[in-house]
Amino acid sequence: MLEGINLATYDNGLNTKETIINSCKKLFYENGYVKTTYSDICEDANINQGSIYYHFKRKNNIAGIIYCDFLSQNKKFIHNIIGDKYGLQICTAVEIRNYWNMFLNDEKAKKFYYEIAKERIVVESFKETGEEFFRLHRKEYNLDIDDEKLKLINLSSSAIESECIIGLIDNYIHLTIDGVSDFEIRTIYEFMEVSYKRIEEILRISKEIYSKMNVRMNKYFKLELMKDI
């Protein structure tokens, strides 16, 4: 009997967490991260503020989960389209191109991204996810990168990415979407000590692939392929 009660409690907890996250996806997308209040979340999700604290502690943790969920969705999305034809390096470069196109071409998504970058949520939430990302590359290409250097690469790349979005929107830097995508792709592969020749190849091939793709972001950070390549 107790086991059944515990399972029901666990399921209810998962449902509550999912409800809160879904409400925040909608609210953060429509209103931005900064303007969304705890009261807004409670009203939309039909929960009390204690539930937010119990499951997530603070609003920034929810934003971090939504951001990392988008990264995971983007990775799977691109892999499902081209993963059987191209290796990890090319797929990653196409992911980066799609990432920047989605966030910079959608005004509401761009606002959310800008606000969480300024709050350091991008850097903090990407720590664990980013380490796993670079470990994949280290294993796949037998890169001579120890754990400490891997962490430094991870922190540096996410910090550069955050500052890029802030600099772009604040008009401190002036780059096209292709320009900022190329910069990030080049930077992370230079950090991993990939050869100049190979980086140029990755840039060229990933640009060719992405030029044939037609992807859009629907409401609330959902990706959709409009045309097969």
C-alpha cells in the first residue's frame, strides 16, 4: 500500500515539474525571462509558489533547464537529419548554425536568450552539458585533452557564446548570423586543436548543408523541419 502511495506521489511530482516547465516555456517565450514573475508562473501552471521552490528553488534554474532542453533538442534534431551521412564534427557545426539562426531570427527567442545570457544562466547551465559534449569529441577523435583542459574549453566557449549574443544585441559587435556561427565553430575547434585545414573544411561543408535546410522555431522553442534535404 505504501509503495503504491509513494509511486503516486512520485508521478504527481513529475507531472507538477513538467507543468511548471511547460508554463515557463510559454511565459519566457511570450514575455521574456525578466518580466515573467513567480505569480505569473503560479497562475499559468495553477500551482502555489512553494511548488516552484520545492522542485526548482529559483526561476533561473527553470530557465537553465529550458535552455539545455533546447540544446538537446537541437542536437537530436540535426542528428536525425544528417547523422547517418556526416560525422560528429560536421553535425556539431550544423547544430551551431541552426542554434544561432533559431535564436537570432525569432525576436521572442532572441530576447529570452539575451536575458539569460546577461544573468550568466547560459554559462552556469551549460557546465555539465558542455563537458559531456567535449568528452564526445575527445573520445571520437582521440584528442589530447585532459579533464582540466576540457573544463577550461567548456567554460571559455560558453562564456564567448554568451558575450556574443550580448554584444550583438547591444550593438557592440556587428556580425551576420553566418559570421557569428563561423566564429563559434572556428573557436571551439581551435580550442580542441583541430587543424586549420580541417576547420576550413568543416566550415565549408556545414554551410553547404545548412543552406539546403529549412528549419523554423515554432512557439515555445520547438523545432520543425519545413523541407527535407
